[in-house]
Amino acid sequence: MSKWSLRSKRKPTGGILKKNRKKKKIERGSIFLETKIDKRKSKKKRVRGGSYKTKLLSVQNINVADDKGKVRTVKILSVEENTANPHYVRRNIITKGAVVKTEAGLAKVLSRPGQDGIINGRIINEKS
């Protein structure tokens, strides 16, 4: 839930609104598990409704699509850029939107490794 989808803290008159209840257990978030570059390791987490999410702890390969739409699996070498946190580049932590260096060139991560259990991306700079 983003910050802007929450109820306003003020009344139309300018007065402060009081909370009508505390948060329920289901409304709390889950712990962020950092996805690193290493041999594939994952964890299954049960979510509301009985479904499961696969949380990636570490991974070596990425499914990349080129401009023509052809998808192939290539090895990840390092993280080049990460808009989520600049320190993740140094620690080689992969999140959605990160730019990773692969054997095929630079690729942008389009999937959420901590939610989907897989890493998909799109080639942005192809190696010659």
C-alpha cells in the first residue's frame, strides 16, 4: 500500500482525525529478503488465501528478452545500477528496476524477485 492511498490525517475543517482501530496482523508487511547473485536458493511463504509466494534469496540466471521478443536465459555477472537503493549496487542485490550486467549485455529487471520467485528482464545494451 503506497503512502498516498491512505486516509487523510486531517478533517475537512483542519482538525486531526483519531485512529478508529489498530492495524490487524494481516495488514502488516513482510520482511524484505535481499536477492543476491549466487547459486539459486528460494523460500516458500504462505500468504492470505492459502496461496504461496516464492521468495528468491539468491539466483545466477535471468530470462532476458531482446527487441524482437526472443527470450533466452543468461548468466548474471553483477548489478550495475539500482534505483531502489544505491548501496545495493555495491552489495549486488537485485530488485525490480535494477540494471544488471549479463553475458548478453545490460538488462533491466522487470519482475519482483522477492514476490515472483523468478527474474525476468529486457536487454537495454546488447553486447556486440
